[in-house]
Amino acid sequence: MAWRVNWKASVALLGTGLKYLAATMLIPLFIAVIYTEDIWVFALSIVIVTTIGFALEQIDADPDLGPREALLFVSLAWIMAAVVGTIPYLLAGYGTASTLAHPVNALFESMSGFTTTGATVMGEISTDRHSHALLMWRQLTQWLGGMGIIVLMIAILPEVAVNGAQLMASEAPGPELQKLTPKIAETARVLWLIYFGFTLVLICLLYGLHLLGFAPDMDLFNAVAHGFTTLPTGGFSPQADSIAAFSAIVQWVVIPFMLIAGVNFALFWHVLKGEAEIMLENTEFRFYAGAIAVLTAVLSVLLVRGAAPPMELGGVTDGVTENTLRQAAFQIGSLMNSTGYATADFAQWDTHAQLFLLFAMFIGGSAGSTGGGVKVVRWLIVLKTIRRELFTTAHPDVVEPVRLGGNVVDEDAIRGIMVFTLLYILLFGFAAVFIALDTARIGIQLSVLEAISASLATIGNIGPGFGRLGPFGSYLFFSDASKLLMIFLMWVGRLEIVPVLAIFISAIDNKN
């Protein structure tokens, strides 16, 4: 049976989304006017993206999305957002020596932004080399991608809200979609309001520290910039040294917000309704909080025992104990939730500490959070499924359902989780081998840990890796072939693989 899809409906609705994406460029345009830098870049970008949006809208006057069209629309929306997101980079880099003048580099940076990966090919990151407006656009792409551009469209566009449930199911990070209100558009608005609220609180706290004299470098521009990339677990920073450029108190303020970003945002809705016990009794939240605590404690021990060079344990404060705990909590919160910020160059830590951080990267945040990775709930169900299989092998006459939080997990959901996890591991492994071989082809030798971290950091939307890909490193030295593969990994990683691969497989089946 042929797989048919009304691609015109998907593309027309995509045009509507691009028009509104063009409107978000007014924020960096405002910054450009304030600093009188790159005004023409964003003015022209708005015109170009708006024109593309209007043109695509004309393809189908009455876009009606079925399940297949929803998959196509969501997949196209994310890749087109990244494509048009390159326009300011290309215009700003035109006629200069900027690394972003190269289309593949610009697409890499844009995809890394929208998917909240945080990997960069930007080279030198500073307001001396790039305009404030361009750096703020880079930050803004992560904030837009954090809660999800489709969720935002559902919240504000009636024509998208009609198909909201299936669109959110295709984009939502995690194996399940929790409907908080009777209407899916209201649920989308609730999620975005919570997300916006946490962002605003963090910006006020960071700028407040600056006004009180505790964070001299955290001016309003930096406060907004880091507010835009903390809650989406993005990790971009207009500072070359990331959060390490700021005082210890700034780092302590950022840590809880990184951890908040890794929690299912639906749980905060219950807290606001006075139902905090729902969060405290949630199995995934308890496992997530416990994992953060245990991993932080273990990493602290590793650091005390000398996993990091001496300079990594001193210099910020006089208290080694405080500094060690802060470094451990920050790195675990950043890498487990795929934020990608750093307060220390963990690429210089010993192998034991780096392997431990690699393990943390595999865990991921919670379903319904802005965190990347496999997700805590999936690992819980995978472990419970393995336990069930071992138990029923020894007791073949016993029927043993998989339970999570006292509820029986549907077998279809279990099958979907196992398929996702297998695909994730297969893609990750294939990409690591390809990256290692391709990099050797151009005369650069990667260590096994560097190749593994490059693959995991992109498919898991984590950002930094190890070695030259460390938190203060860059992906610039890779070939275009490897960069294009990593762009694909960031894309499918953000959409959690299955929707994208389903389109490819269905298209192949249709040809056959």
C-alpha cells in the first residue's frame, strides 16, 4: 500500500511558522539598533524570511494535517528553522574572515542553536569579533528551540492548534504527552508561560547580582543572554569561557535553574495548583533527583582525590571544599541535562572523571523537560523490562506487567521505548565510527573518547565533548562531511529519531 502524504498542507503551514519566526528577529534587531551594529543584517533577514514564509503559504490555501502530514511538518519545521536561522550568520559574515561565512558552518551553528545542542564552530566568541545582535540571535535560537517551536506555534496560532495534539506528540521530548488542560492549545500556553516565568526569574536574579556588586561582568546583556540559554538547556554563551567567566555566586545561581530545566514542566503546573505532592511522588522525578545527588557526590570524591589538575580546584574561592562541590554539581547538572555550560575544562580531567561524565551524558533529563539525551523515564522502563524478562525466564507461567509509579505501562509504549533506545545506540555508534574515520582521512587523529563524545554530544544535544571538543573547544576542525552528519544527528536527536526515520522509511516503501 502506498504511503501518501499531503505535503502541500505541511509546507503551507510551515510558511506560516516562518513568518512568525521572522518576527522573533525583531529582538536582535532592537539590540542592533542599541549598539549600532549589524542593523542591516537583521532588517534584511526579516524581509527574506517573511518573504519565504508568505511564498510557502500560497502552496495550499487550506492546510489540513493528518498523522503523516504532522510528522512531515514537524520534521520540516525544525530543519527549515535551522536553514533560515543561518541567514543572519551568512549576511554578517559576508566579505569577512568569519567562520560563519561558510554555509555548512552557519547551518551547524544554527542547528546547534535551535536544537539546544550548544556545539559551536564559531571560533573566537566575543563582542569584539561578533556584534551584540548576532550573539543575541545565537542565544535566542536556543530559547525558541528549548520548549519547542511547534509548541509555541500551537500556543499562538489557531490554524496550528487544530492539529495540536498530534503535532505535540511528534515534537514532545519523551515517550508520553501529558495534557494539562482540556484544550491542547491551553496546555501549550501553560508550558510556555512556565518556561517564560523561570527564564524571567533567572534574568532578574543574574542582573540583580550585578546591581548588588556580586557579579561585575553580569550586565543586562549577559543576564538576558544566559537566561535565554539556561532554561532550554542550550549552553551557548557570549563569553568564550562560558559561565567560568563569572563569579562563584553566579554559578551557584545557575545550577538550580539547570536542574529545573531537566524536570518535566508538567509537574510545575501541579505545584502551581497546590498539588506539590504529585511532583514529590513522581517516580521519574525522584529517580532524577536521586541520580543528580549521587552523581554529584561521586564526582566530588573523584575531584578531591585528584581527578582534576590543581588549578581546577582553586583560584575562584579560597575554600577547596566549596569549589569542589560547586564544580561537581555544575558539571553534573550541565551534562546530564545536556546544557553544555562549563565552569572548568573537564577535558583536562583524568580518564576516570571523563568516563564518569560520559556516563552522566547518557542519562538525560526527564520526559517533558527541555533536557536532551535518552531521558530518565526511558531508562527506568528499559531496566524494569530487562528485570521482567529475566524473571519470566525463570518463571515462565507468571504474567508480570511493567509498572511505573504503581501504573501498568502499556506494551506498545514499552516496545516504542525499546525501539527508540536501540535506534539511539545504533545511530550513536555508527556516527562515532564515521567521524573517527572521516577525521583520520583529513589527517587528524581523534582519540576513541573524542570520537564517542562527538557523536554523543550531537545526537544527545549536549554540546561539549572531550579533548579538542571540550567545553572551551570547538567543532570547527571537522570536515564538511562530518559536520553535515552531526547536523543530522542534532536534528534527529531533538525530534527523538522516530518521527524523522518514519518519514524516510515510508518514503522508501512508497517508491517500492
